[in-house]
Amino acid sequence: MTIIANPIYDSVFKFLMEDERAAKVLLSALLQQEVHDLKMRRNEYTNLNQTRISLFRIDFSARIKDAAGREQLVLIELQKTWLMTETLRFRQYLGTQYLDMENISSSGSGAGYGLPIISIYILGHKLGDLNEPVVYVRRRYLDYDNRDIVQGVPDPFIESLTHDSIIVQIPYLQGRARNHLERLLSVFDQECRMATDVHFLQINDEDMDKEGRLLVNRLVMAAASPDVRREMQVEDEILSEIEARDTAIMMKDKEIELNTQEIEQKSQEIEQKSQEIKQKSQEIEQKSQEIKQKSQEIEQQKSILRTTVRNLSQRGMSVKDIASVLTVSEEMVSALLSE
């Protein structure tokens, strides 16, 4: 068993890829093409000003050779993240690559067009429903009848518009050693972390070939480097700050969500009360209309009765007789006659 520095850490990953031989070995295995004339370009963090994002990237310009011996100058963007992150960040970064004049070919048939970009994503988390440790997303150029129409290197204009991608999902590397690439990538297997210190992995390199041992030896050197070990501790502090900030943001978001729900509930209760008041007002209005109608009917009946009483009185009938004929009280007859 061999103890190596954990390459999930940005400082270790950068230390590994700064070695040209190690970088060529890993990139050649991932691309499944021979990589030579490799040149590292700028690298940078994007985890200091974002929440829930810890992304480190390195750019390479390289000349690659396929199985048929055809060579091509490409830009390789290698991006690594160890936290659940938004893949949109990768897409935004890719767009800036096409705008960078450094990535424009200035010689050959492709002069004036952007260099073909191959994006490699090394993820410390699982991505959607993809359950393979390495996933290739490759272009095909088809005609209307779904037939391949491009053989070899396509037109540089087309190359500047599209790109291939390679996705490595570190959680699925556990126990995988089915081929040369998976044996190389086993140096990223987080199941091999030492229980006493997650900065280091304890791996079995007995079945490693010459190229695999090159990566292992480079990571052994990283483990022995005081600078790298110190940088890993700094990364832990940064990650701790990010997680603390994320926790605070999540708690605030939860509080805002609860307050929003409470406000919505109160608004619904107020709306319900308003509806009830409106319904009661309508009922009161309806009762008022009914009372008014009843009053009009009573007044109409009283008017008819008054007229009848006066007519009978004019014919000489007494109050007693009128009350008897109309089946009302004598007091009422007297009251109607006095109105």
C-alpha cells in the first residue's frame, strides 16, 4: 500500500498536472489520443466569491494525434470540483473561452477561427442519472438521412462552434479497474481516504503500469511537500467558510420561506374573512330588500283597508259593524278612520 496526497484538493491536483509527463499520461488516457507539445495556460479558482461552488480549472494547448496519425491543435480545458455545483458555471466559462483571442488559430487552414475545445470535467459528486465513472459526449456530423458526412478533421469553422466533453464522476471510481484509464483514475478514489487524515489516500499500486506509477510517484512527492500540505489545510479552511456561509444562507432562506408562508397564510385568512364579510353584507342587503318589500306590501294592504273602512263608514255603518264585517278590532277601525 502506498500513501499519496489526495488529488481532490486543488493544490494537489495542480501539483500533479504541473508535471508535463504526468499531465500527458492522464490527458492521453482521457482523450484516448496521444498528447504531445502540451503547454499549460493560466489556472484559477472560482470558489472564493461564490456560494456552494468550489471550482478549479487549468487550460492546456496541445497537439493531439489520433489512431490514424492525424494531428490537430486543440485547447483542453480541465475543470475540477469537489462540491455539488451548478453545471451552468461550466457553460459560462466555455463561452468566455471562445471570446479569448489567445484561443484563435493564427496559422494553417483554420486561421481566424477558434481552436477546437475539449472540455474535461472531474466531478467529486454524481451527476444526474449517469452512473458510469467516465462519460464521453462526442459530436457527429450527419446529413438529412442520418449518415456521417465528415471523415477525419472537420472544417475549422464547425470546430469553433462545437466541442467534445469528457465527464469523470469520482464517486463511481470505487473498486473500478476494468481498463487502463480507470486504473489511472483510481488515484482519485475517495474511498481510499485515510481515516486519520483525509488529505491522504492509501492505495494499492501493485497492478499499476509504468504510466500509473508515474502519477503515483508524483502524488507521493505532493504528500511529502510541506507547501502542498499547508495549502490543503488552507483549502479546508476555505471550504469550512463556504459551508458555514452556505449554512447561514440556507437558514436565512428557510426563515424567509417560513415568513413568506406565514404571510401567504395570513393573506389567505384575510381574503377568506373579506369574502365572509362580503357574503354577510350581501345577506344583510338581501334581508333589507325583503323587509322593504314586506313593508311596502303591509302599507299597500293598510291603504286598501283604510279605503274600505271609510267607504263603509260613509254608508252609515257603525265602527262595531265595520269591525265585524272586516274581522278586525274596533280599535283598528277607529284608528283608520282618524287618519
